[in-house]
Amino acid sequence: MALSGPEHLKVRLPVIDALKTLGWEDGQLQWRPEWRVPQSPNEAAKREGGRSFSHWPVDLVVFKDPEMPADWQNVVGLFEFKKPTLNEGVSQLEIYLAREPRARFGVWTNGTKSATVYKLPDGTFKTVKRNDLRLPTASDDFERATSKALTFADLSTPSERELKMSFQALLDAVVARDSIVTRSENQLDQLCNMLLLKLESDITASYVKTKPVMFQLGKTENETGTKIREEFDQMVNQREEVFREEQSPQLLLDDHTIKEIVFAWSGWNLVGVGAEAVSSAFQVFRRANLKAGEGQYFTPARVVEAAVRVMDIQPTDKIIDPACGTGGFLIEAFRDINERIGNEAAVTKWANRQVFGVDKDSINVKLARAMMLVLGDGSTHIHIGDSLREDRWSSDYPYLSPALRDGAFTVVLTNPPFGRRLRLSARECELNHYSISWAAGKEQRYVDLELGLVFLERSYRLLAPGGRVGIILPETYFFSPTYAWLHEWMQSRFIVRGLVNVPMEAFQGFCRAKTNLYIFEKKTTRRRA
């Protein structure tokens, strides 16, 4: 629409004035320049990347937050004034709303008649047509439930990109607006709880695809919040293995936040998208919460897949990741075995008996257990704990002593935290008898040592003779003169079986160190004659 002419003067400007009287702020309204809606998902990806894209102009756009103008992630509504008929205007709005992932409604009017189009959780639309001009207030509820209850058959499978975009938007919403959960670690835990509930809903609904799913909007915000909290409490009782270390787990988010999350996810099938994609998308939450220097780096899917293939894990193997994070290596090992065997019952039995994981972060562990449940189980032996500080196991982590027995595993596959600042103290190394620290001290004293190297000795202890370890570590450990002592320590313990280059861009944004995947075999101890 031109910035002059009858439609601009008689429709757009009066509508803008009316919206301001209904509570919308100047910073929430944009009509000059006109907003541009991408013409396809591919063009939307270009917009997200800051590139030029093919678009349709929109007469007026409204933003949810006046502090975030001109941001596509803040778009809540679209207005069109120039189509000659109501039906044509509605059709145009439906096309535009489908291309704006954050938009919840659209309004068409010619100044006398009007129509409001609401985007529903399943991707369909609900249109309210009127013979007069009716405009939304800034306090209106734009998140409408579907006209009939959603069933599993109604759910669509999102792309990993859509999932990540949704997770980022919801993280922003929780951080900015939730009135109850304000600490970042608690926010992350609560988002994880909502994700677990959604996964549980999808798993249950997949058994009877025509039955209404549990995870969907109620008639009101309060009804939605109450229902979702009740369902969460029920899940906690049924999934004891996921929450076993938590004291009285609860869903603490306020009703408004719960409703926004349910609206965003209720139309999706998260089981169908796959455990690895959900886990990858969850890193949007995790990365926002990580503190600099913690050394936790999400292992990219292509690195995980390559590592599992190289390790050639067999159904007879007993596998552990002593720094498992959200379970990427364990999930991929499960998938790989399942593809090769094709016997779901046998793979589930293998996972329940032979797959182990440990991580210090309770949220990582919770999500890893959930992902294994999605795959068909294997969550039994995913533990919260510190793999390195064995002296604390009996007091702090009673599950670890029987789980992490020396010599009990045939495969260790891990990407441990590493970095010069991430060290186990000399005293802790001495308490736990880490010979690698003694070797670094030239066999005269124990010294502070990088965690990555201590994990190498932990892997050695966990392995049975002839077992193999795949471990991602900085290249400098094995090629710098500073670590010349490491070769002698390794020589009596491991046989080098392989080295896989990990491109530096794989961990771009997290870690600048050049890393490789090292494959070692534990030497068989020779018995004395």
C-alpha cells in the first residue's frame, strides 16, 4: 500500500490511531517501512541469516514487546487493508501467518467490515468475520485452542530448525516474563520438565492415534496451567527413573508461560522428529545457561555419528560415557545397534543391561534419560555424579560405586570437559590415586591436571583388558613437547588404534582448541610365569 492515497488515509491511519487507544504502544506498530514476510521457508532461512530474501509487503505489523521493534521473532500480528474482498483478505493473511513463525493473528479490514484470523497450534486457522470494524486490544489472548481436541494423528513433525527456533523463543519468553521462576538454572530445569511432559504425551498418544493427546490447551489459561501441572505430577509418579535423584520435582512455571509453551508445542510430534534432533534443539536452552569456562561442549551430530561408526559397537559390548551430557553418544549407539539388528526387544534388553552414562549436571541426565525412553529405554543406568572424584561416591553418589566398576566395560566413548583452567587438584588426584597426575609431576609428586587427561585414566580403569576407548581431546596433549611425559604413561597402558580428525568448525562458538577423536585399546596385562 502506498504511503498516501485513500486506503492509507481512510483505513490504515485510522486503524493505527484506534490501536493506540486500545493499549498498543508506538514501538509495537510498524507500517513505515512496510514489513516484509518471506515467501517460503527457504526465504525465511535467508532472513534469519541476515541475507536478502523474496518477500510480500504487509500493510501493518504489531510486535509483542515494544522494546524489540523490527524483530521477526517479536511479531505477534499482521494487518492487511488493500484486498477488495473479505475472503481474499483472509486467504492472504493465512499465507502470511504461515510464513511468520511467531505471529498469532492477522486482521483484514476495509474500514467497515473486518476479519480476525487466528493461527492455531496445529497450523490451521480460525477466522472470525464481522460486519463492523473490530480491533484487538494489547491485552487480548491470541493463543486459541483448536476447535476439536488434538489427536496424535493431527500432529505434524517439525524440522530441527523449527524446533530450535521455538526453543529459543520460549527461552526468551521464560527469561523475560515468567513471574515465578526467575533464576536461570531453575528456568532451564522447568523448560526441561515441560519438554519431558510433551515427550511423555507423544509417546502415550502414539499407542492410540485417535485419542485426544494430553498436551494441549484448555479453555482458559488457568485451566491449561492446572491440567498441565496435574499431568506432570502423574508423570513423576510413573517415571521414577527419570526423577529419582530429585526431591519433590514440581512444575513451577506460571499459567501464562505454561500456556505459551503448550501452544507452541502441542501441534507437533516430538517423538517423530527423533531423539537426536530434540537433544540437539535442547542445546538452545543449555548454551544459554552454560557459564564460560565450564568446558561443556555439545558434540555435533556428525561427530557423534562418525565416532560411533568408528568404534564398531557390537551387541556384546558394554558401553559407558563417563561425561555423557545429554546422551548423544549413547543415543547414537542405541540407534546404530537397532539399525543393524532390527530386533527392538533385543536392543531394548541390550540397552537396559549394557548402556551406562554419568554426568554431573542433573538437567543433562534428566534429558538423557528422557531421550533413551523415547528410543525404547536404556535410561536405567544414566546416573548423576562425578566420574572423577571416586572418594566422594559413597557419600554423594551412592549409585556410582556399583555402576562404575573397574574393568567392567568393553567400550568407553566420551567427549569430556577439557581446558587449561579445568583441572583436578593435586590433592584430589592423590586421594583418587591418579597415576597420570603422578606422571605429569615427573613421578616425584602429584600435580594439578586438566580434566580431559584425568578422564583418560578414568576410561582406562573402566575398561576390561582389550576394551577400547574413543575420546575427544585437544591435539596438543599428544603433539606438544609440554606433554612429552604422556607418551610414556600411555605406552604401558594403551595401544593406539586410530585417530579421527575433528574439524575445528565442529565446535565453533564453544571451543577454539584443535581436537581429534583418539581410539585406544587397553593392553592385556601379561601374567608372570
